[in-house]
Amino acid sequence: MTESDLLRRHRAVMPDWLSLYYADPIEIVRARGRHVTDSEGRTYLDFFAGILTNAIGYDVAEIRDAVQAQLDTGVLHTSTLYLIRKQVELAEQIAELSGIENAKVFFTNSGTEANETALLLATQYRRSNQILALRNSYHGRAFGTLGITGNHGWSASSLSPVKVSYVHGGYRYRSPFARFSDADYIAACADDLRDVLQTTTSGDVAALIAEPIQGVGGFATPPDGLFGAFKEILDEHGILLISDEVQTGWGRTGEHFWGMDAHGVKPDMMTFAKGLGNGLAIGGVVARGEIMDCLGANSISTFGGNPMSTAGAKAALDYLLDHDLQGNAAKLGDRLLAGLREIGDRHGVVGDVRGKGLMIGIELVHPGGTEPNPPAATVVLEETKARGLLVGKGGLHNNVIRLAPPMTLTDDEAGQALDILGEAIHAADR
Ligand code: PMP
């Protein structure tokens, strides 16, 4: 990659700053398993998996064969007006896995579209445009989803078609209730929800939308049971619960198939994307049939549920289930969390290690306090890369290292990543 390649990227593609993720940016040209190779021939262990799009890993024979078989038919797409067999099979499977009663699926191409669809359904079903979201949330980059994003760095527009109120709950580390016990934290957040409902809404709110673990917000992980407490309050008002499972779905959190399952409640709707296609563009909403059927007018997506994406996604979902990748995420997630907490105990720059399964955040602070330390996160990003490991960086203050490798991760690879992270965090601690 030359400087002129970067300049062309900078001039032609929005947003221009993305090409600066690393001081010496990379171009991935090949990938196998959990490893990616850049245009300079350097190979990395991928602990960010294309921002969690690669649930299984790269170049999986079963998925390649399914996509190839579809390619061989000559039908990349026809029209979602016609019957697409794989789409139906995939919808049935997702409806069943959702645990939602009488569930139906609407397919989209992305998480943003999935959440836009959920907003459309909830507001229409409840005849209200009032939405509750969590502080520090991220749900996408279209007009409605930007309106429910509680993170200033990603709120590109303050104009919104929905009226949103934000509640506490997602980002515990920097909340006023950070030092509370789990039970007291949940009680304080539930009180806040009641207060927000009474003071900032007219009561007839359409839905509360939440990520079970906040992704863009720095893998912020609320205590189990929080959304159970929320649901009791929502039910008193007939308010729907939407779980944004774009990052937490498909077993990534290890202990459960859906992130919301940790809270002992079934949401009315779930949205999904990313990992389902293992790199192919697919997303969707799964919801109770009566909610899905509330639209009077026709609603269709030209590409949502297309033959290529659904063939690949069906193969990916089968693979994920057949190989118990959820179990692997639980086992290796525990190992990584324990190892990172040990590293954290030895380094003042680590303020918080959190997450579940293969979705782990390391919040970096100035030693001795909790002040965010974004430069330390940049050091970890660069030092891990120099040692052959790709990780993510993010969070409200851009000071959180995010780890989310493919769920086929091996024990050896987890060990290698821990060694490298130990060295990189040590370098950032100086
Ligand atoms: N919801 C969550 C929780 C996400 O993390 C993201 C993407 N980072 C989205 C929605 C939007 O998905 P997409 O980028 O596929 O539109």
C-alpha cells in the first residue's frame, strides 16, 4: 500500500479518518481461520474479526461451498417478491432459536436497517414515537437509529424522527451508581427508568431498546437481571422491549445464545446482523407475529434475505450450532477474562476488565484513578499489531480495548493473545 492509495481513500471515501486506525494502516488481502494477512505479507491473529462480523472465522469450507453452490445456479439475486427457499429455512430456524412466541423474521442487509425496522414496527404498533434508549448506546447510522444513539461521537445528527429519552444501565463503570452492589445498581437504574418515564415522556412510550452488552460503547456489561427489572416496569405501561443483538447474538457471550437471555426475560423483538452472515451482508428483526403484522402498507427490502446471503448465513448458522461455538466462547472467554484480570491487577493503567464469552473490554485509565486514558489505548493498539495481533479500540472516550475473536478460537491462540496483550499493556503502563 502506498501513500497515494491512502490519499485516494481519504479523498473519495467517507469517513476519511477511518484510514488512520493504525499509524501504518493495513489492507487485508487474504484470510484463513483466525488469521488475516495484509498486503505487505504480514499475518495477524484477528481479535476483532471485522468488528464481530466473522463469528466463525475466515474461509470456512461449509460456508464457501454453500455460497459457491448458489453462485453456480447463476442466481446472485432475483427478487424477494419470489419464493427463496433458503430465506424461508433460515427464518424458520431463527424464529425457533429466538424463543419468541409466534415469531416472524424480516430480513435486512445490515444492523442499522434491522433497528430502523424495529423502530418502525414499535412506533406503528404502539402509535407513539417515544422511545427509551440507554445512555452510551449505539444502534446504527440512519436517521432513526442515530436518534437513539447515546454516544456523542456517533450522534452525527441531532435531528430525529423519534422522541428519545435516555436511561442509565448500560455503562456502569462511569455511572453515578458505579460503586453500588449489583442488586443496588439494578434498583437504582430501575428507579431512574421510572423517573424518566414520569418526567420526560407522556407515558405511552413505544419501546425501550437496549444492547445487552454495549458494543461501540466499549463492551460495557450491565449486571445480569437488569433488563428483567426493566421489563417489569415496561410491562406496567405496555412498552415493548427491543434487544439489539447485533453484537451479542449467536452465542458470542458464551453462557447464552442471546445476550438478553442473561436477564431472565424474553424481549418482544430482537435485531441481529454481523455474525450471522460470517462476513456476508445480512441482518434482520425477529418479533412476535402480531407486531410484525401491524404494518398496513407493504414493506419489503430489495436485497434483504437474498439468495446469496441467506445461503451463506444458513451454512454459517448450522456450523455455529453443530460445532457448539457458544460453548467454546464460554470456555475461552473465561480463560481470557481471568488472564486479563490478572494482567489488570499488575497494571494501574487497567481500570476495568469486563464482558462475557468472546466479547471482552479493557478500559484504560490514568493509574491511581478512573480518568480515561485514550493515548494508552493507542499504545496497546499499536503494540499488539507490532506483535501480530489485531484488536479493537472504542468506547465513549476511545480508551477501551475491545476483544472479539472468531468463536472458533483455539486454546493456543487465546494463550498467544494473552501473552501479547500482557506485553502491550505493560508498554502502555509506563
Ligand atoms: N447495533 C449495534 C449494537 C451495533 O454494534 C451496530 C454496528 N456497530 C449496529 C447496530 C449497526 O449495524 P450496521 O453497521 O450493520 O448497520
